Amino acid sequence: MSQNLAPIPELYVSYDSAQKLKVEAADLVSLDLTPRQICDLELLMNGGFNPLKGFLTEADYDTVVENMRLADGTLWPMPITLDVSEDFAEKLELGQDIALRDQEGVILGTMTVTDRWEPNKSREAEKVFGADDVAHPAVNYLHHTAGKIYLGGPVTGIQQPVHYDFRARRDTPNELRAYFRKVGWRRVVAFQTRNPLHRAHQELTFRAAKEAQANLLIHPVVGMTKPGDVDHFTRVRCYEAVLDKYPGSTTTMSLLPLAMRMAGPREAIWHGLIRKNYGCTHLIVGRDHAGPGKNSAGEDFYGPYDAQELFAQHQDEMGIEMVDFKHMVYVQERAQYEPADEIEDKDNVTILNISGTELRRRLAEGLEIPEWFSFPEVVAELRRTRPPRSKQGFTVFFTGFSGSGKSTIANALMVKLMEMGGRPVTLLDGDIVRKNLSSELGFSKEHRDLNIRRIGYVASEITKNGGIAICAPIAPYAATRRAVREDVENFGAFVEVHVATSLEECERRDRKGLYKLAREGKIKEFTGISDPYDVPETPELRVETEGHDVDNCAHQVILKLESMGLIAAH
């Protein structure tokens, strides 16, 4: 049997052992996994991350970070670690078994803790992602979401995580290998994607399969992609609409529950190893494969061909070949797609291309998306999920010192938006929230963060359901504001308004008498006096209140919302 079709090892125990382990696991210390850890665990257990037998040990982690290899020399580019809080780690002894559970407490597997260490996260960021820059979503996750301590050790699989969606489309590596055996596919080219498929992708995948004389596996990621991507439910409906355009006997689709790290070149190698486990012989590697976009300086994190170059260096060792992704553009005169670098007469023909950004703009503004670019079924599906911006929910998030005028402007804005009508408006003012959502919280950094995250959660739900949320907390910390922005931007626009009243002016107004108390030391950790305020670097709008009346400040926000297309211009 050819190498890519034979069954591969999984970490699951037999059904009977699993039933027994479930009972015994009741006595173990439990860890409720994060969504990213659940994705990692699923691919560890089903063989997607073969040859890994569990979460990386410290020795393996060090060599993976340093030179993309496990301690025994095997190629593996991505640290798959179990990150936990210090409190949790302190309760454990080395050699102890812990139960790994999903977010509802259902047991998925157990792990023997052989290693426990505090990683140097800045070094991990530099080596794995190329820069310790929180503009990179995975670096931001590393510093602001992941636990401080890593645990390593072998995993025993009890059962797969439950998925209630698209069950027939989800396959383990061994299920796909069995399918390829059954239908007699020997050569299979995988297409990795986290975006909806348009005509250029179809053309490109057709050509890649033809070039490799292989069948095609469309293998979209449905675990975790980049914040702000189209949700996987919409994407899978789009993929299903496009599948009919492919010849059924040579193409299939399966969903991959991977948590992407957007790590560019290293991620391409990782995708290759995973696809090899899934029985594929080739992988299409694109321009800027799995790139996260721009860094803090506004430059791309990785060069457009870095991923292809690194893949090419390692493909023999990996045992999966690269099909390099041509940039496809539409030639109007010939009414067909052609690889951009193969058009001989490019000065005499009209070349059309719509970027991802342009597509998002056209969707947001309800503009036409031409038939040559995408399939009507895909466009209809995207429009259903992403109505024009003037019909979507959004969040306006005011931040500034205490007494800067946030609440007053927020109230005025609320009334103006209610006067326009069309969408429900909710004001989440600091004081209202403290009374109704966060009455048990104090003013320590931890509690203030928690309060802002709660506001963000409620705002994201309001936005998701097509309403307008207006938030007016102090929100002094940039990292927390960014987390709230990410929560909200999954569902609609986030408009950060910095009410830039100076500290002196706020203290002069001192409407609630709080600055006086802070100066006397009667209020600890008071923003601007005894606690820092991170001034927003790039808010959507900065409002000066000194010398401007409230109505004028609220009107500036209205004009900004109009220019962003969030409310119809009058």
C-alpha cells in the first residue's frame, strides 16, 4: 500500500478503555481547555499532528523554537504547548495525570505532566513568528491570552471534541486515507484556505491538480483563523456552493479543525506535515502563505515568497511536494483567468483583479461584485452574512480620563442616533455597567480589565445582533481595548473615540470630587494620578472637549460614522 494511504497512529484508546478511563478521570485534577487548545488536542489525538504523542516537552519545545526540529531531530516547526496559569501549575506534581476537558467539562483525554516550565515568550515570538510584535495575532495571543506556564507530556485520547456542525464534512486523517483508498486516489493535492473561494481560486486549484496529475482535496480551516475573517459557517456554505463547479469524481472537500498561528513560512511547513498525515501528496503553497498582514511599522511580516522558499528546502524530508500558487488575474479580452507572470501581451490587454480589501469594501457598501470575479451563489451567501455597513451593528467605544466628558458626549450621541432611528441603541456607560454587570468588582487592574471585558462582551453581542452599542468607560489599558476591539470586530465595526481632554482640565472640572480624593491618597490606583493611562495611538477619532460644546463633539462622531458608511448620510 502506498505510503500516503496506510493507516497512521492515533492517540485514542479503545472504546472499552475509554469508558473505564472516563470513570477514573473523575478523581483527576481537571483543566477546561481554551478553544485553541481544543483544536490542538483534536489534531494530536487523531494523528493530524503525527509524530507528536502529546504536548511538547521542554526539550522538544526548545529545539522546535530554535531550529524547527524536535529533540530527536524530526522536522516540526510549531510549538504545540499546553499553556496554563501559575495557580493551576502550582497544584501539580510532575508525573501526575490531569483530565483535559472541553469548555462544558466533557472529558476529551488525559495527559501525564512530565514537564512544567516558564517559557521565554519574547524569544518564542522572535523565533517562531519572526518578530516580538503584538500586531501579529499569534504574538498578541502569546502575551495577552496564553497562560504563563507551559505543561508538556504524553496524551491519551478518550473521545473527539463534539462538533454539531457539518458533521459529514469532518474527517480524521485515517478516515480521509480510507476514502482515498476506496476511490483509488493515489496522488492528492491539498488546497489550504481560510477565505471564501472565488473564480480565481477555482482556476488555480484546477490548474494545480492538472499540473500534479492529481485529484484535489479542498481542505479549509474551520478551527481558528485570523481575527476578523469570515466565520466558518458562512465559508463552508460558500465552499459547498462552489463544489458543484468541480468535477465530482476528481474533487472532494473536508474540514480541518486547525487553530492557525498565521506564522507564514513556518506555518507552511506545518500545513505540509499536517496534509501529509491526511494522506495528501501535494500542497498548494500560496503567495504570503498564512501571512498575518502588516506589522506595527505598516510593513508585511513576511516576504511574498518566503513560505514557498522554506517549503522547497524541506519538501524532500517532509514527503509532500509543493505546487506553487500562481497569482491568477482575469484578462478581459480573452474572458479567462491566466497566471499574471505568464501573460506575454500584458501591455495590450486589460487585466482585472479585485483584492480582498476591495471585495470587503464592496460588500460593506453594497456595491456590485462582477460575475467574472466570483460565483453568484458565493456572493449571495456573503451578502446574507455581511449586509451593507449601514445595516450592520457597530460599537462606538469612548475612552479618556475620568471627567473628560465621555458620558456626556455618549449620551448626546445616543439621542442623535435614536432620532435617526433604524437600529436599537444601547448605552453602556461606566457607572451603569458597574451597577448592573460588575457590582462585585473593585478598582484593581485585574478588576478594571474584567469590567472592560464584560462591557466588550455585551457590546459584541449587541453588534452581532445588528444594534448599536455606545461604551464610555475610562478603559486605561491599550491591551484590554485591543481585546475588546477583536471581540467586536468579529461581528461589525469598532469605532474607538479618544476623548482627549487634558488631565489638568479634568482635574479642574472634577465633577464628582474624585481627583481631590485621589490627590489626598484616599482613592488608590486612580487613572492619571496613581495609575497609568495608555493614550490610544490610532483611534478612529480624537475629540477635543476644551472650547467645544457637547453637541459639536457628538456631531463629530456622527460625521465619522457617516464617513465610515455606518449610518446613511443625510
